[in-house]
Amino acid sequence: MIFNFNKIRAYLDAISFSGKTNFLIFIITGGMISITILSQVSIFSLKHDFDVLFEKRTKPLIELEKLKDTYKVNIYDTYYDVSKGNISYENSREVILLAKQLINKSWTNYKRKTENKDNQPSYITTFITNLFPQTNMFKERQILGENIIRNIDKKILIISSIMDNINYYFQRDEYYAASKNIEKLNFQIKSINIYLTSLSNYDLKLAVNEKRKTEKVFNIIIIISVISIFFVFLFSIILSMLIINNFIKLHSSLEQKVDDKTKELQKLNDSLEKKINVEVANSRKKDMIMFQQAKLASMGEMLQNIAHQWRQPLGSLTMIIQSFQTKMMHGKLTDEFVDKKVNDSLLLADSMSNTLDDFRNFFNPDKVKNEFSLQSCVEHSLELSKYLLEREKITFSLIIKDNIQISGFFNELSHVFLNIINNSKDVLTSKEKTLEKRIYIVIKKVNNLAQVIMIDNGGGIPHEVLPKIFEPYYTTKYKSAGTGIGLYMSKQIVEKHMLGTITCKNIKHKLESEHLYDCAKFIISIPIKQEGYNDK
Amino acid sequence: MTNKNLNILQSFNILYLEDDKNLRLHTKDVLEDFVNNIYAVGTSNEAFNVILNNKVDVIISDILLENENGIDFLKFLKEDKNIQIPAILTTAHTDTKYLLDAIKLKVENYIIKPINIKELLNTLHDILLPVIQQKQIQKNNHIIKTISTVTDSKQVEVVNFIFNNLNNENLLITSYSEIMEKISISKPTLIKLFKELSEKKILTKVQHKTYRFDENSLNVL
């Protein structure tokens, strides 16, 4: 049972949600319809049964009563009156005849009605009666009824023969014999009345029986309908419960699903965040690498500078060293000479060392911000790029309108200037030789800002390039070793480390000459009072 | 220091053109011990003045001068002024561009900085040696000619003939008659001369009509 129940449950669980709902609706509708039909059918069959009861059992009783009355009133009384001489035989004949006809009619009516097939109980009643079989009482009673009817038939024959006798005697006017026969008739009528009464009792009993039967059927129908209502109700409840369960399950599973999805999304989000962090770190790393590359690239250029700056003192030193040998050879190696030469060589070595320091400092980031003169910074940058500028025959002029002290990272700022000078140099180098190549640098104070304006007559920057020059990895130097990081780095240094701005535009300028040149102009503005300095 | 006789440099004047003050000074200090006179200057203008006013035997010039170029200066001298003075270029550049220009100018040498003084002196020696030798030859000629005017000119003519006819192996293949055909000299005088030379092992007879000249015998004298 439990197994089956579980099986059913499993089966019900297996049905889809809409299937279950449809099933529930089907069950409820089906149940309602069947209950309605059943109740309707029951009501009609019960009514039919009552009708039958009335037709079959009550109407025959009336016939029987009529029969009784006819015998007693019409026949006996008429005969009695005739014997008393109250009415004439002639008069009575008609009455008697009529009575005879009435009796015949009533009796046949009775018989017909009791045997009428139309008045069979309804199918449902029959079905239920067959379903719950009665005792054999009905059969016995039927036999009893048939006996009575047979007796009554006999009596009717007897009475009619007596009546024939009476009639015979009356025709012969033998009143005595007639009255004797009347007495007989009276007796017979009484006995037939008894039969009739017992028949009607029998019928009544049958009626009572049938009524009981009907009641039983009614009860059964009630019980069946109650049971069926109960079942429908139960089914509905169970199904509803199942569906509700299903709902709950569905809800919880949906909730679970939503939770799962949310978790998945959370995870995805987390992993995305991680990825983004990693990517950001990567791009930072890339930036660092690019910065490094940019540094290396400028280091390469610087190296030429350094090499040149070293060559001259190196040549002198070589000469001094050799001079000791030659002087010795000629016996002219005096103390004076040695002192002089040693001093000179120490000075030379010092300048070489300074050059190296310049170089090293330039590539070593400053650890602390210093107060320094903007002029010295620009001069330093020019000094570092001097050799390359000279080689490319670029003349430069530095105009100091205000000597400004600023605080910040000397080398970084120097890097910015060097970068712009190098860019100018690259542009100027690509120009034809007839151009008088110039770089023009002005340092001045504007309100609270220290401004360095750097102008070169390299023709300016193409308009389509101008908005992009500060973007990272943007380079126009396809063939040369442009990393595209120089100006980006410069902007970063000026904006983030110096809290300043760097802008660029194309202008026309005379640059202290008579020609009007197309020029690129870089303006670097640095706040003089650097409060809230972003100490990276 | 060197197996070359650098003393020969002592008689020469050198022009040194170098824009780096330090190097100029130190190089001058070294070179002045070796040469008669060193004119150390920083610009081509000064250098040109020195050339106009002094006797300059060799020019040593840096290629990259301040705002000018040593090669251009030499070109100006050689092509525009037609002043042919041997020149040595010094440079920190190994650039072939300069090298080619230098070769076209027929510069005597090309020295890479930092200057190796030995290399510089050797180069100077190599450049000036022919000048010295030229002078020596000239001097010897003068001596011979002077001697010949005071001694027997015939004998000098014969000696001249002998040296003019020496083949690569220092052999003289000739006969008295051949000599006498060229030079109007008496046979006894000729024989006496040959005998004298033979005694002093200067010109020994190897075989018939063949005489060997021995350089070493001269050193004994």
C-alpha cells in the first residue's frame, strides 16, 4: 500500500506542473459533474419510485375499495331491498348488471395495474436493489398475494353464481330461496370483502416495503453521493496539497536556482573583479615597462652625450699620462711639472666624475622633493642635450624673465624638459638644412605659476596628431626608436608629481629673427607654492 | 721609447689646431720637447695667421672644431691657397665620411683620439724623415761638388761613373776601355785608382770585368 502510494506520489511528482493543475481541474470538474448528475438522477429516480409506488400500490387500493363498495352497496343492498320489496326486481336488474360491470372493470383494472410493466422501479433502484439483495419475504408475499387474488377470483365466480341463483329465484318469485341465497351472498360478499381487505393490506404492506426499499435506496444514494463527494473532496485536497507542495518545491527550487545563479554571478563578479585587478596590475606593469623603455631610449641618447663629454677630458688625461714619459725621456720631469699636471688631471677626472653623476642622477628617481631653481633645471636639461643639439646644428636660447624657486623632483622635471627638447630636436633634424634650427625657452612667472615655454621652429605639430600627443603609446616616429611614452610620461610627471599642467599648441613666432616661423609651443605650468604635494 | 730617431724632429715647426683648451695645452707640453717650435691654436683663423707668418712643417688638426671643421681648413689651404704642408688629422670619430674626405685631401695620417703620443711622434717622424733625407742628399751633393772642385776632377768623374753603373747587387760590370771611352782619363791613372779602391776593399774584383762594391768598407774610413 505504502509502496503503491509512494509509486503514485512519485508518478504525480513526475507529472509536470501544468499537467497536475490540469489534472486537478479535471478531477474537480469531473467530480462536480458526476455529483450533480448522480444527485439529479437520484432525485428523478426517487421521484419515479414514489410515483410508481403511488400508481402501483395506492390506485389499486382505490379499485379494491370500489370493488368492496360495489359488492356491499350495489349488489347486496340492492338484493336486500328487492327481497324486502322496497324496489322491484326489474329495477334492480339494471343496478345489478351495472354493479357486475363495475366489479369486472375494477378487478381487471386492479389486476392490470398491479401487473403493469410500466410501473417497474427505475433502473438505478433496480440496480441498487440488485446490489443489496432483499430477503425472500417479497417472493413469499407475492405467492400470498397471488393466492388471495386467486381466492378472490373464485369468490367472484361464486358470488356471480349466487347472484345468478338469486336472479333465478327472483324471476321465479321464490323469495324465500332468494332470501336464503341473498344471505349466502351476504356471507360470500363478507368473505370477499375480507379477501379484498387482506389484499389491500397486502398491497399496503408491499407499499410499505417498497417505501422502505426506496428509503434504503435513498440512503444508499445519499451515502454514495456523500462518499463520492468525500472522495472528490479528498482527491481535490490531496491534489491541491500536492500542487501546493509542488508550488513550494518549485518555489524553493526556483529560490535555490536564483540563489545559485546569484552565487554564480557573485563568483563571476568576483572573478571579473580579480581579472580586472590583474589586468590593471598588468597594465601598470606594462606602463612601468614602457617607462623603463622610454628611459632606456633616452638613456641611449644620453649615452652619446656622455661619451662625447668624456672624450675630451679622456684625451687630455691620456696626453698628461704620456707627457710624464716624454718629460722623463728628456729629463725635464720637474716637481713643478708633475704638480701642475697632477692638478690638471685631477680637475679633469673630477669633471668626468661629475658628468657621470649627472648621468646617474638623471636616471635615479629623486627620493625626496627639493627646493631648486627652475632655471638650473632647464639649464641642466640643455647641458645634457647640448652635444646632440650642437651636432644637429640647432641653436637654443634660454630667456629667464624671473628666477623662480620651486620644490619637487629635480631630475623628473629635468626629464620632462629633456623629453621636449629631444622631440624638438627630432623634428628639427628631419627638416631641410637651409632652415635655421632654433629652440627658444622662456622661464617666467604668471600669477602663482612658474611657466616654462619651449618653442621650436620645426613647423608645429599636425592638427590630427595634436590631440593625441600626450596619449600613451602614441608615436609618429615609426622608423626611429619612438616608444610613444615620452610625452605621456612627461604629462604624468608634471600633473601627478608636480601638480602642474602641460599643454601644447601651434603658433607663429619670430624666435629673435626676421622670419616668421611655424612653431610648436609647449607650456609647462607649475604652481610655485606646492601645498598638498602628492608624495608618491 | 722608439727605435726611430726622433731627434730629427728637433728642427721642425709644427702647427697644432685643437679647440679643446686642455688637450691643446697638454699636447703642446709634450710636443714642445720634441720639436723646434709648436704653434698651438684653437681656431682656423689663428692657424692661418701662423702659417702666413711662420715656417710650418707639419699641421696637426682636429676635425671637429668649434663651429668649423679641420678638413675644411686643410682643403682651403691646399686648394684655395695652394699651400702644401703635410697634415695629420686627429678625431674622436671613426666616421668613414671624414675618412674619405681625408683620403681625398691626401692627408698624411689620421689619428683616432685619445692621441697616442708614440703614434703621433712616429707619424711626424715618417712625414719629416724624407724632408731630412732630402736635405742630407742635398748637403752631400754639395760636399761632393765642393770636394771635386779642389781635387782631381777626373777621379771624381770615374767614381761618379762607378756608382752610376752599379747594378742592384752592387756589382760593376765594365772594362777600363769602356770607362776610358766615356771619360778622358789615362789608363795608368785609372788602374791606379782601381788599385787604390781595391786595397781599401771598396771595390774588389770578383771576376773578369766584374767588381763588387762593399758598403761596409766605407764605414772603416
